[in-house]
Amino acid sequence: MASNSPRRVRAGGADREPLRPGDTEIARDFFAGLYAKVAEASFDAPNDIEPADVAFVVGALTFLGRIEDAQLCFDGQRLRGGRLDPRTVAAARFFLGVGYARAGDFDRAYKLLAHDARRRARDDDAWVVAFVFQGLACQRYFTGRYRAAARHALRALRAAHVAHFGYIQMLANDLRGHALAQVGQYRAGIALLEQAKLHSERLDFGMNTYAIECSIANYTAEFVARPEALHRVQALLGRRWHDSYSKRALLAQAAVQLSLRGHRSAALAALDEADADALRLDARRAKVENIVARLHVLRWNAGASACAELLDQTRELVVDSDVAYRAELLGFEAFVGGALADPSRYARALDGLRALTRTNEHYRARAALEQFEDAPARARVFPEDELTPLLRAVVARDLRILPRLLGLGLLGPVPELLGLTPGRRIIVLTTENAVLLEDHGDLRLEPAPPRWCAALLRVLASGDASKEAIVFALWGLRTYRPERHDPLIRTTIHRLRAFLAPYGRWVTVTESGYGCSVPVHFVGAAESVDLEAPLVEGEAPDVEVASPALKPRTDVAETPEERVLEKLLQLERRVGVRDLSRSLGLSESTVLRALRELLRKKRVVRTGCARATRYQARR
């Protein structure tokens, strides 16, 4: 490893001088991200911790979320007396400071990372200086001063080059990438993170490489609307991890992305796992991170009222210096204020977001303004952000965005786009030739429904549709005959339930026929059934949507066309005019006229010619 110095041997080679911090086996395991292994071999073992290993034991415990143990380890070593190596002090202060910053204890983080930094940065050892500047960069980053964080990280990088300290070189590029991503420069930030990842791979830093991959995946999910963003997060969750911070961030991001794509149940499972980790740590910032993710999930599966209730419980957890989460929460305040028609709440939220954009260059605050601010069309704030324009269109109820949402698999926002409160319903997307099934944030898109599906759902939407109404709506038959039509109705209902699976139970049996236990919404132009293409084998017969003004009639005699069509529907073979005439008791000329009209309406198909002409109902 580049940071290791050669072992120093006394004259004669008999005894070796003690290794300095960064040169030991414990340090190498730490640099590789094997934090659990380091803790098990040192702090959790009955043996004393070697002085050169103290800082890296502190770092391992910190990154495992055991910050109290880390503080105990460092304090215990100082209480034993003796002057600690400046490298140990610099590294231990850095690791503890980062741990407190991650937990949201910014006062303690400042004392460790920034206090007296100017004096400490004049140390003769570039190895120590690299840690000091990297600590300053982290303190600036966690308090929302991203440009300053990037500048200090660059100073840390220069010192690390002088010291040939590969670990800080990796961390410095990693933090510079984070800082650029936080101000909305996604591609530039990802490029630096990829550079840090390659550096980590070359130095065989193992799980540190995994942590950087987690950061790349999280930023990609925040900026990129395509499904592969979620797939990348899920793939990383399936791998072994050694850093609870990275895993918790992945779980929170997975919950957000799953809810956006209409997978509420999976999103809640990810949140529950993240919550368990946050409660174990009892860290303020970890809890806020999970609350923000839960607000995203609630927006799509419960609506603005549920978000408002959670926001009211969250305010005491957020401090002014925690810019990132303040911006997120103010964005949800704006959403709640607009959705619940609370103008004062809405105005306060926007004022807070505008104030943040003036003092901190944070993309979340600007993106929230772009999404919720009532303003005329204006230039995009962040051209690299694919999600914000889509969510802006959802808030504005711009239905032109619907095909884009469906194409990207972003089903969660569709009910809000349609002005619907999250619930349980069937949404027939006529213009998109699809049916969307919604169950409080669990959404399932069924493309290309059968041509009779919309007409049947329309008649079932009343909650109790008689069989007479179903026969009339689907096949235009004015007379309902149980012995003829019940088998056909049962078959069609069965096929509808299969199409709506796993929500087929929403189609219910009623006293007079069938109904739907959830609301049915139709989006787009009135449904018209395309009868040009033949139905696939085994599908229900073609349907024709009746005019809403017409009612099923049972008080008039069937027309010849209706009788001929009924007979053809009952038969499973092609028949000629003479056979139909005999079975129906009608003249051949009457049957022929009825067949010609049914052909014109494309209700039957004809094969053969002359005396070999045969007819069959379309199926």
C-alpha cells in the first residue's frame, strides 16, 4: 500500500522499532474496510490494543455505528498516560468527528474536525495534515458548505500525495464527488466518485470500494429516472456490507425508488430494516434520514394528510445547520401546503427554500422550488436532474407526462397526477391501452387489456350490475336468457378476474349479477372497441359499448340479427344459412339479411363461397 513506510530495523537487525500508525496489520484491515474484523481482533478481544492501532480501532468502531465504544477506546488510551503519536491523534479525531457528524451531533463534530485546525494543519508530517484538511472538508460538507468542502478536500489530496497516503487520496476524491453531486453537478460528481473507486480498487481497499459504489448508486437513483437506477441499488443491497452508514443510505434510497415505481410493500420492508438500524444507533441524523424516506413513501401511498402528520412529529429532530435534510423537509412542507390548500404553510415553506438557496448551493432546495413553486415556465435549474421535471408535471396535473411515467415504470405518482388520493381502485387508461390497479401505493400496470375489458368494467363500476345490463353492454342483446347467457357471462367474469390478478377478488357477486368493490376511473377518450382484428383463440366475444342513454330492454321481441348472433355464439362450428334457418324457424332470406348486417358490423366471420359459405361468431 502506498501509505506504508518500510519497517525500520536497528543495527544488527535483531530488534525492530515499533511500527507507526498506518503501518500495522490492523491498519491494513481497516483500509480494506474490514471493520468487523478489526473490532473483533482489538476492542472486543481481551488483549491490549497496540498504541499504533488505536486510531484505526476507533475508526472501525465508528464506521460500525459503535461511536460510544470508539470514544471510549480513544479516551482510555489517553488516560493511560504517555504522549500519543500525532498520527494517532489526527486520525482518531477525524474518525470520531465523522462519526458524530453522521449522527447529527455537529457541535462535537466541530470540536474534533475544525477546532484549532489552522494550527494543526502546520504539522511537519503531511500524513497528519492530510487528515486535518479532510476533517475540515467533512465538517463543511455535513453543514451544507459544499464548495468549501471541495476546496478543503483538494488540500487534503495534495497533502496525501506528498505523504504517499493512498487512503486519504481516495477519501478526498470521494468527498469532492459528493460535494459536486450535492450542488447538482451529477456527471462531474460521479466522475470523481468513479476515480475514487478505481483508486480504491488499485489499492485493494475492498469494502471501501463497496461504500463508493453505494454513493454512486444513490446519486444515480436521485438524478436518473430509468429503472436501472433502482436495479443498481438493489444489487448492492444483496452484497456483503461492513459499513452500517452505507447500508442504511441504500435502504432509504431503495424505499424511495420502490415507492416511486408503485411497490409500496417492498418499500415499507426496506424502511423497517433501516429503522431498526437507526434505533440501534440512537442517532438523530439516522432517524431524520429514514423519516425523509418515509415521507417519500407516504406521498405515494397515503397522501398529503399522512405526510403532514409525520412532518409535525419531525421538526424537533432537525437542526438549522443540517442543510440537506432541512431542504428535503421544506419540500414536503410545500407539497402538504399546496395539496391541503394551506396557503400560509405553503408560503412559509417556499420562503424557507428560497433562503436556503441564497445561503447554501444545495440542489435539493432548488429542485423543491422547481417542483412546487407557482411560477411561469422557466429554465431548468439542473439539466442533469431527470426526476424533478417529471414531478413538477405531476404537481401541475399535466397529463401529457402520463406516457412518460408509464414508460419509465414510475407508477407511484400516477394517481396524484390524476388528482386522486391514494387508495384502492381500478384506473382504465384508455388512450394508453392499459389498466392500472392501485392498492394504496402498490400499483400494477396491465397493458393491452382484452377489448371487452373497458366496457365490462364500465358496467360493473356501479357496484351492482344485473346480468341483463352485462349482456346488453357487452353484446348488445336486448333480451337476457339465463340458459343461453349465464355460461357466457360466467366465462367472461372469470377472464376479467384473471386479468385483474392478484386483485380479481375486487369483482364480486351481487344479488342481481356482478359488481366491483372498488371505484373504477376512466382516463382518456370514451372507449371504442376495435373489431378489425380477430380475437385470439379462447377469448371472450367482441363487445360493443352501448350509448349511456340506452337501457337494456326485455319488453320487446328479439330481432332476427340478435337471434342469429345468439345461435352462432352457442355453436362451436361454422354453419350455413340453411342450418341456421331450420334451427331458428326463420326463412333463409331473413337469416341471410341478418347475416349480412352482422358481417357489416363485423360481428361474424364468413368463410368459403357459394353453397360452401359458412358463418361463425367472432370469438
